[in-house]
Amino acid sequence: MSGEVPSGWSVKRVGEIAVVNMGQSPPSAVVNDEGNGLPFIQGNAEFGARYPTPRQFASDCPKVAQAGDILLSVRAPVGEVNVAPERICIGRGLAGLRPTDGDHDFLYYALAGLAPVFARLSQGSTFDAINVRDLRSISLLVPHRDEQRRIAEVLRSVDQVIAANRAALHQTVRARAATLHTAFEETDWEPVKLGGLGRWQSGGTPSKANPSLWDGNVPWVCPRDMKSPVVRRTESSVSSRAIGGACKIAPTGSLLIVVRGMILAKAIPTATIAMDATFNQDVKAFQPNGRVLPKFVQLCLQHQEQALLNSVNTATHGTKKLDADTIANVDVPLPDLATQRELTDAVTDMDLAMALYGEEHIRLMTLKNALMSDLLSGRVRVPA
């Protein structure tokens, strides 16, 4: 560790301020899913925001972390931290640390602050684990206990706000899913085949050999642009000269769906567009015939995503594809347009709230990272 030590602080090794308990995997014969023994965690795959969620148990545990012990990932990705919510069996991917002198949460945040260091060490190298000797020898800047407690209180308060924001996001996600379930599973709306509610347009890509067809004022939508329910901007654009033939204009409000690409192995991206746009050959655009709102169709497709994923095929060259017939045969429970509008408006409000919660999470995490850097280095002191 380099740099000036803040007044009243000292440099201590992890082994001086904590008991380090390296994990050891139990025999596979004693690992089970039936709840026999202690909860078992092999590595950081079960880590949560602060506490892990074990998925397995072990009836014979060579290494046990006590409730409250700090769990540190000692295999790639090295440096992730959690707290043991109860006595748990820890595998070789983890170490349990218990402070011997100092504030528990200060050590938790100090270890969490090392994650960027471990990440830099692992870039472009074979660094994928840390042994007990190296872990115990890591140096930390340590203030006196009262200041440790004050630093931990500040960071805990930020974590509490992050947790509340995350809970609100999850609640909105659940409310959205429940709303769609009620609309499409618990109503007596008459189902209509999607193919009878409009037509689908195929897209295309202008020639890359002709620069005059590119970088114009016409947005060109690709699957990578469809990461949110509404496309408002695109990475690429084409000129008006490109329009015609395979390149067609979809009017504002049209619904787009990805029909080709490896993304279809795990998701069926859909999005409406907030502007007139053209789109590539991996995407189709839906033009309704007046009986249905594009947004309503989008919600129906989202609700039936798993069934659509089960219908995805693999082309001869290995990529995934969703056939036009599969889309056309989707059953759309169809109410009147006013009811459709009521549902789409409600879900749009939820989508907006989810986006705002997501933006707030990014802001809060940026704030937390800055505070950790300032407080754990002593650049900013927390007054008594």
C-alpha cells in the first residue's frame, strides 16, 4: 500500500484484524437439495446484495462460517463480498472472515473496496484465486474504532436507500407481471390469431459498399437497439436514398420484434418505435389493421415469451430464428380498443417507473463507490 496514512489511522494486515477461515468443499455425496444439514455455498454464484441465497445443503461440513461472518470470494471473480445470514458450510471458492478488533461493517466495506484491485490484477493475467497467506497479508488503512463505526454508518445508510429503491423496482416488476397475467389469463376476451390483426414487414441492410446510403437522418433499428420497451434512438442511421426495396419505413408507434439472432436463445425482444424508422433483416415490423394497438400486441407477446422461446428454431448455419407462421398463430385475447388503451397506459406507467428506478440505482451505486473511495482512504473524514 502506497500513499500517506491519514492522521490517527494505521496500516494493518487482514490477518491482524480478522480470523480468516478458508472454505473447503464437502464430499459430493453429502451435498443435497433436501435440506439435510447446513446450507452450503460453493462460491459467489449465490451472492445477493448483502446476503447469499443458498440452493444446496451439506450434511457433513468441513468448514463452517458463523452467522455474521463476512464471506469473501477467493476464486474468480475474486473480491466479491457478502455476509453469512446463519451458520453455513463454505466451499473452496469462499473464505469467512470475522473481525477480532474493530467494527464488523467497516471490515465488510473495506474488503468490498478491494474488489477493483482484484479486478485489475485479473485483467490480462492468470490471476483467478487468492490463497490464505496472500489474503492475510493484504494491507488495509484502519482508523480507530469510533471512526470505523462512523464510516460504516454512512455507507450503511446509502445501502439502505439502495435496498429500498431495489425493493420498489422488484415490486413494480411483480405488479407488471400480475397485471399481464390478469389481462391475458383471467379475462373472457375472445382470442384472435395475430396474423388476422395486421401484417408483418421484413427489413433489410443497405449496401455497406455504398457510403452514400449511410449516416443520414433515418434511424436504422437493429436488435441491439431493442433493449427497452420503446426505441427512442439507434446506433446507426441511413440516408433517404437507402429507402426502398428491402429497406422499408415503419411509422412512429410501430411494433418491432426480433426474428433472427442468437438473442432468441434466451429472449424475444420487442419494442415500439418513437419515430419513423427503418430496420434490418433480423427484425420484423407489425402494421395493425385497426382492431388492435401495437403496444397491446407487444404486451401479449411479452406475456407469451416462454411459449415463443419454445418455438424458436435453429437455422442450418447455427443462428436462432422465429418463424413467421409461429408469430401469426399467436392467440391474442382481444378486448375493445378502449380497454386495450387502459391496459397499455397502465403498463407504460409501470415501465416508466422501472426505468426511473434503474436510473436511480445507477446514481446511488456511483455515489456509494465515490463515498467508499473517499471514506476508506481517509481523503474525507466523518466528524464525530
